[in-house]
Amino acid sequence: MEALVASENEAAITLEPDIDDLVPSEVSPRLAAGDPAGAATFPKVLRRRLERFFADRNISPKANLTMWVKIAVGLAVLAGSWIAIYALKPGSWKFVALYLLSGLAQTFLLLNIAHDSNHNAISSTPAINKLLNYAFDLCGINSYMWRILHHRGHHSCINLHGEDDALTGRGIFRFTPHEPRAPFHRFQHFYALFFYALFSLDYVFLRDFESFFFPTHDYLKRTRHPMRELAILFAGKGFYLSYMLVLPVVVLGKSPLLVAVAFLLVHLIVGLSVSLVFQTTHTIDTTYFPSDRGEFDNGVYHIFATTADYATTNPVVSWLAGGLNHHIVHHLCPFVCHTHYASLTQIVKETAEEFGIPYRQHPTMTRAIVHHLILLKQLGNES
């Protein structure tokens, strides 16, 4: 058992992928090539301490009981809301209430289950992660393309203009000082929340199809997508739109307008919630935007310069946000289940303070949102 846990620790902390995939692993926090073998460098010490957390307690870095409870709760609420809709055949207002409850469940699944399974962080058995990763498709987002964009287009190139997919503003936003500024960007801190609320609608109806058939990133242009994934793309979209839009009208006889309004409200909730959880971790006024991949000798320094935490002592935020408020730990150990992040963040804080490495954080999510909007205002007014 100890040997198994030790093996899992090594895979989780050193960022080695659990399965072969189109997605390369993130830059490793191992000792930089030029460092003496015995030097007590910050990346080396931090990595050793993170590994020891699991080894000393003889626990797996994958899902614990808390995580399995979260998975059960999320799936039960989503399934229960739809069972209630068809079993009770509620009137308009109760239908919308149950429909919105299913939307909250989808948000919870995306942040807590889909994201972790995308990183193979739930189980050491690849098939379990793959199965749970279809939570993306259950919410209308293609899991295969999300995996590529999130790993290759974000984790390997945090805050790099032209490479980090999370900085893609579709011309509407200027998220980095390396992005050309348009006159209307000076208003982006005003209209940001409105467009963030449309984030998930963009993925459902446009972004996935654009990434498959009209890619802008070079790595997507070079990728030959398996026919199986193309079939899943259309099957997943069809299934999602059927149970969310078509069946309530056909089976329950609900007004198409009522269903459309409820559908829009769900996506306003999903889009705004997911956008703010992620945007407040990299695009704030105190994070750094490197000009190229080679600015840092070690990937750990890159992560600390470009990433920030928030509300790390608030268990409610951590529970709802899938631990993504502990974002530095997530980038250091993406293959570790997020229910371990709070303990690992304490190690990160103490080690960073010991070595004099800046650790960026905000005490609340509200403060993080404010500092994200401050950055948008700065970038909208600077040339």
C-alpha cells in the first residue's frame, strides 16, 4: 500500500501525465537543469514538501471521501431536478425554479467534477476519469476540446499572449498588455460581467465548433481529430440540446418561450460563475504577463508570477469553486484532487515566505473580482 501511495504521489506532484494524450504535461516544477544537485532551491524544496504531505500521512493524492461525496451530491441534484420536473409536471414558476436548480448543479459539476477529471485528478484509473470527464458534455461543452484547450492552451503557457487560450478576448477584451488596444476597450471593465455571463453559451453554440473546424491556434491546426471525437461532439451537443430545450416542449408541453428564457437564465448563471472563478486567478492587476516562455528559469517561478489565490480560508468558497481559489497549488499539482488543496496551500504559503517568493492572494473572492476589474480598466486605458 505504501508503495502504491508513493507512486501516486510522484505522478501527482511531478506533473507527469497519467495517460498518453494529445495534451502535453505542464512545465514540471523539478529542479532547473542548471541548479547544483544538492542546492536548496525554492522549486526543489517546495516539491519535496508537497510530496511529503501525502507520504507522511500515507494517503492518496487522488479523490478522498469528501470528493466522492461531492460527486454524488452534484450528480444527485442534477438528476433529481430533472426527475422532479417530469414526475411532478410543475407549473411555469416551479418549472423554472427546478430548471435553474439543474443549472446550479451543472455549474457545480463543471467546477468540481469535470475540471478534476479533466486533469486525471479523481482516480488513478484512467477510465474513471474519462467517464467523469463527460460531465462537460452533459453540460453542453465538448470534453475532448476543453481538455486540449485547457492543458495545451493554458497550463503550459500561463498568461502568454498568443498562446494562453484563457487570454482570448475575441476582440472584445484586452486581457494582456501585449494585446493591441481598441478604443472601446476603455469601457471593458463596465461590460465585462455581461459578456462573461455569455461564456457558456459561446462554448455550447460556437467555440467548440470553431476549435474543431476553424481553429486559430497552430496546435489545433496541426491536430487530426479522431472521428470518434467528432461523433461525440455532435452526439453530445444533440443530447444536451434535446434534454434542455426540446423535451420540455415536446413531452411536457411547456411554452418554447418559457423554456428558452429558463435556458438563458441557466447559462447566465453558469457563464458568470465559471468565468469569475477562473478570471480572478490570472488576470488581475498584480499578476505578470511574460513576453515569452523563456523568461523564467523554472516553471514554478512562472506559476507564482502569473497566478493568484483568493479566499483560501473560506471553506464554502473552496467547496463551491472546486478548490480553484487555491489556484497556485492547482498549477503546481494539477493531477492532485482539489479536496487536498487547502492543506497544500499552507505548505506553499510557508515555503514561499521562507524563500522570499511573492505569494499573491486576496482575502475574499469579492476583492479578487475588484482587482480583476481594476486590471481591465488599466489595460483599457493604456496603449
